[in-house]
Amino acid sequence: MTFLHIILLTREFPPRILGGLSHEMEKLAVDLAKLGCNLDVVTYHDSSAGTETRSEGFRVHRVANAVQTHLNIVTWALALNTEFQRVAADIAVRSADDEKLVHASEWLCVPAAIQLKKTIGVPFVLSLHSIESERSGGSVGPLTGAIAYLEKEGCLESSKILLTKKSTAEILVKLYAIPNEKVTIIDPKKEHDVLNEYESLFQTRFARTELTSE
């Protein structure tokens, strides 16, 4: 029987809540664990670093940013990703599962995902709710350019791109020159859809259990 180990990288996860992403990532983690995935979440928290084993059957690894003062969100993200990479690499190397996959949520987790792919050969899926050209309204500057660069590199290096809107997919394919077949529109709240995309990368159906409605 084949098992899948998912390492989910996200900047937000409860109790750190800045918006809807935190709860979305928590629901995804809970549901994937119920479906039978071996799951580790690597996330940021400035004051509660450490590992928590959740009752739902997965682990949450919270890391702090080693550098406290930053010029902008890009330098903050790059510094944080060194910690994400360190923790995720240790998880992947120790894992005895048949297949391993990194799921990077948003551009802020791209640097770690790329390095994990290149150094230890773990492929990654990139999920995006929007891209920088949408968020910035098309304005151009050093900061938006740096974010767009990381997004594009993530799209090019990832094995699959998961988006929530067709309009975002159309812009991304044209702007970043990404093949249409690499992009999938999903409902992030439907864990079966996400797991099906994972499985498509390995061309196998992993051991899973069926979710039961409460």
C-alpha cells in the first residue's frame, strides 16, 4: 500500500490569524489527515516556536524569523524561508513514506519549496489565491517586481499550480508563460480535489480513508 507524506508550508496557521488563509489551511490539514495523508505543517509564529501534535493526526511546526528587523515583506519572507527549509528538509529526510510532496501556500513560501526540490528532490505544488499584478493593480516598482519574480519562479519550478479563480489562471498563464496544463482551478475547501491533484503527480492512488460527515 502506497502512502503520501505532505509537508504544507504556510505563513498563517492558527493561532496566528491575519485573514481567511489561516482557517483555510487548518481545514485542509485536518481533512487531508482524515483522508489518510501523513501531514506536517510548517508555519510562522514569532513567540510560540516548537512542534505541536494535533489530535486530528498531524503535526504543526512553528518557527520564528531569525532576523527581527526587515526593510519590507520580501526580505522578511526570504529570511523566514531559511527556517522553513531547515525544518521541512529534516521532516522529509526522516520520512519513511513512499512519496513526499511539498505544498507551498502563496509566494511567501516559494524560496523554501524551490530549494527543497533542488537539494533533496522533493517536488512541490504551489497554491495561489491571486498574483501580484492583480493585487497591485498593475503598478510596477521594486517591491512588486520582486514579489512577481518569486511568484513566477514558483510557477516555473512547481509541478502543479492550484488556483481558485479562472481569471487568475488566464492572467498567470499569459504573464508568466506557464503551460495551461500545469494550472488547475480548485475549491480549496474540497480536500478530495486537492488530494486528487497530489495523486495526479505520482500517477497512483494513495491509501486513504473516506471522510464522514459530522
